[in-house]
Amino acid sequence: MWEYSEKVREYFFNPRNSGPLEEANGVGDVGSIQCGDALRLMLKVDPGTEVIEEARFQTFGCGSAIASSSALTEIIKGMTLDEALKVSNQDIADYLDGLPPEKMHCSVMGREALHAAIANYRGETQTDAHEEGALVCKCFAVDALLIEDVVRANSLNTVEEVTFYTKAGGGCASCHEGIEEILAKVKGERSGPGEVSPPMKPIAPKAAPGLTLVERIRRIEAVLESVRPMLVRDHGDVELVEVQGRNIYVHLKGACSGCMMEAATLGGIQQKMIENLGELVQVLPASYMPTGISC
């Protein structure tokens, strides 16, 4: 499993500035419960000086999301809005003495909520980045503009890193080609005219550290058992079909099969798998299994 700093643990178990802020005059909402993470950041801004007098948050997410949101509120209190806009997701991670790579998307979510809250205070209408053709990852509703911004700001180079920072590509994997195109575009900008960017490093399968194959299968089945009651309540079910490297193939049954929320269901299961295995895996429908692999 991942190693968390003492400061992350402290801000998770004893979060600062958690809860509603009745006097808020700037509110930013990002993420969604369906995708596994949602954050509301509330600011009380002095109209005369544009200084952030108070900041509070409400979040639905993992311990890293709570710690990152809490840290963000501590960082920005006392700043002017223009100063706060310069706070990066890396600043949030550094404040917590680091985050596991797989959890950097929590700091990115905090930065996005901050920008949304400031735009809300200023009465600005944020550009809808989810226009037709702009949405890259449908499983987690991540658009091209966000991916480009995060790739540039954090000097990302692989699809795996993009997934760690944005969750894009962590679902059905159908958007990996689109993510690679964005990476190539940004790499071209870094290289400059006349220079050739090095080829992107492929993502190689890796085993969970310290786990035997049997232990790994048991953890996978335990995750499925933990989500099964929720699916059964909706007249559905899930069963493990095959594990091939980092690809975990499952069969959704009953009402879950062909449901309009199938991608979100698989994404939620996948997030639990990643957290329990301590590695990046993909949870895929059995129909995605390569020819020649039997059930």
C-alpha cells in the first residue's frame, strides 16, 4: 500500500476548516460523487481588498482528498485572490510533505475548485470545456483543456502519470489514444521547432508489491464482495472473470448489464481496486478480453 506522510495523516484525521461556510461569497464545485471524488470550496472574500478571510470545504472522497482540501484552505487564508490563483497543485502536495503519485489527482481537484470559487466570486462565467469533442475521458468526465493544463504544469510524460493526476484513462482505457495525442502535442511544445520529442515510454504491467498471485486474487475478490451489496440492492451483481497483468475482467450481471451507469460502476470498482492493491489497474468488461483468453 501507499506510504502517507505524517502531515497527510494529521490533516485526514483532524481536518482543518471542514464544513459549510454560511458567509461564503465565492463557491467552487468540482468532481462528482459518481466519479468517486467531489469537492466544494467556499470562500469569504473581503470586497474591498479581495483578501480571503475564511475558507472552508466539503468533500466526498478518500483520505488524500480530505487532506488536500484541508491543506488548501490553510494555504490560501490571508491571500489576495490574485495570490491564491498562483497556488499550484504541487504547492498543495508540498504543504503535506508529499502525496503518493496515485493520489496527485486530489491536489489537482483542489486547485480546480479554487479557480472555480474565485471565478464565482468575480461573477465570471467559466468556459464550458465539456463542449462536443473536448471531453477526452468519458468515464471520469475529464476534458482536454484540464489534461493539457496538468501535463504542462507538472511536466507529465506518460498516460499513467496523467491518470495519477487527473484520473483520465483510469476507466475503460478507450481514451488512452486521445491522452497520448495531448502528451505528444505538449512534448512538441517543449521540444521547440526542428527538434524531435523522444518516443513515449509504454506502460508496462506491474505486480502489486509484496503480494503473491493468490493474495492478489483474494484482494480483488474482497473488493468485489464489498461492492456487491450495493449492486444487489439495484438488482445487479458482478463476478470476476479473469486477471491478466494489470487488467481485471469482470462480468456485470442483472440490471447492471448494459446500464447507462455501467462505465461509472466500473470506474468506482476500479478506484477501490487501485486503493486496495496499491497499483494502477484497469477494471474492464469481460467482452474486452483479447481473443484466446478463456473465461
